[in-house]
Amino acid sequence: ITPEKTKQPVHDKVNARVLVLEIGGKRLAFVSVDLGIYTSEHLVAACKEKFGLTQMLVSSSHTHSGPGGEYKAFYEEQIMQAMDTAVKNLFPARISAGRRSFPQLGFNRLVIREDGHSRESWVSDDHYLCENPDRIPFGPVDPEVGVIKIDDTNGQPRAIIMNYACHADVVCQNYAVSADYPGVACRKVEEAFGPNLTCLFVQGAAGNIESLIISSRRTGPDDPFQTDYNSIERVGHLLSYEAIKLAKSLAPKPANETTLRFMNDTLHFSGRFDQDKNFDLHICTLLINDEIAIATVPGE
């Protein structure tokens, strides 16, 4: 989904990846995109109608280096093509899932200060330096990577959903297009399992989880300082290593049939700054085989 002409140079391409599951007459689609924020009610409606989807979940990696929102029509066209390819290539499959904890890659950028209040890491004081240059692993964070693996009936892995909670701004203010560390992690997982596997990154609850490894920020596109892209390679490698190890340990359980249940609901909030405003956030929860649970919620 990298436009041919972008306002900024392209360091590495951004992609959309699609997984379609058909379970008990219900067709469920996952779409992961290497974009900062991407939503499209039109796309969801069009895909449901054209491809007979019961439910469609779209997840943005939240990269801070995406091409921008002005290419929405192009993104939609490319995602529709990917969905068409996925639907035309359905195959009998088996599913497994797991999770594992490992040493944290991030810190919580809401830092508790001497007065007992939390302030963002970019707010400095007499004790804490701006942006946590000491890379102190403040908490709490989510130390788990989650994996859902789809094997064909020959036991070959064909798709992996990789879930991790960490802001995708390792190279923020790089003034170039990049999928950041999630793009690297997906590429490395796909390389580990061969050309027939697709790896989808699904961002976790990473609103205030910041990577401990980052590249220093540029002040603008003309800043002679160059972004260190080794940082996203390193974070992507550390995450993919754990995801690959976990995926290789997973095996589908014997089951007579696969089941899918899901429920849509809405969370109601009043405005944080304007309390006269009201917001309805649409959420969805899914349960596969009564043991694989997926909970979704929009927002940062």
C-alpha cells in the first residue's frame, strides 16, 4: 500500500496483509495495515457485501511514519485486491494459539513524579530528563507476545497473527515512509517460515508503551542528522525472535469441529476536555473453539 509518489522519501514499504477464516458458515476477515490510523466504514461495507464477510477487523500498526491519510482511496483499492486474493485461495486449515512473556521492549511513558502525579515522558523536571534518554524501564507494560497460527492440513504454517503492545514510533520524526519495527518483525517471521506464510501484526494496548530502543529525532526534513534505521531492525528482530519461537512450539488440538462466536457492543464515553461531548466506541469480542479469545477496542 505504498503510493507511487509520496511527499516524503520511502525508506521501506508499507503493506496491508489479509487473513480470511471461514468457520461454520461464518466468514471472518483480519486486515492489518502499516499505517498510523486507518479506518473506513465504506471499505468494511464493500468487503462484507462483495466477499460475504460476517465480520471484518482492521488493525493499524500505528507507525508514525506512514504515507498519510490523503491516499485513502488507494489504500482501499489495494486492500480490496488483497481480500479478493485471500478469498480465492481458501484452503482447509487448523488453528492454534499461544502467548509468552519475555524481557520488555518498552517502558510506560506516563512517569509518576515526586508529587504523585503522572506526566508524559516528554515533560522533564529536576529529576527526569525529557524522553527518558537513560532508557529506564518504567512500568507497567505488557511483556507478552501473542500468536495465532494457521496451518494447512499438511502441517505447514500459512498465516500468523502476531500481537504485541508497543508504540510504533521507533523512528518517529524521520520524515520518510517506514513501517517501523512491526514491518521488520513481520518480514522476519515470513522469512523464517518461507514464502507461503503471511504474518499480520496486530497492535496491542500500547497507548503509553514506548520502545526503549529508538532513533534520535530529526528537527525537520532538512536536518543533516540521519535517522538510525538499525533501531527498527533491532526491535523488529527481538520481537520476531520470540514470535517465531512461540509459533514453532504451537500445535493444533484435535477437534471435531471449529467454532466461532462473536459479539459487537459499544462503550460510551463523555469528552475528556469537553464533557458535553459523547463518544460511542464500537468493540468486538471473538471466541474461537471456546479457547482463543480476541478482544478489540479502537483508539490509542
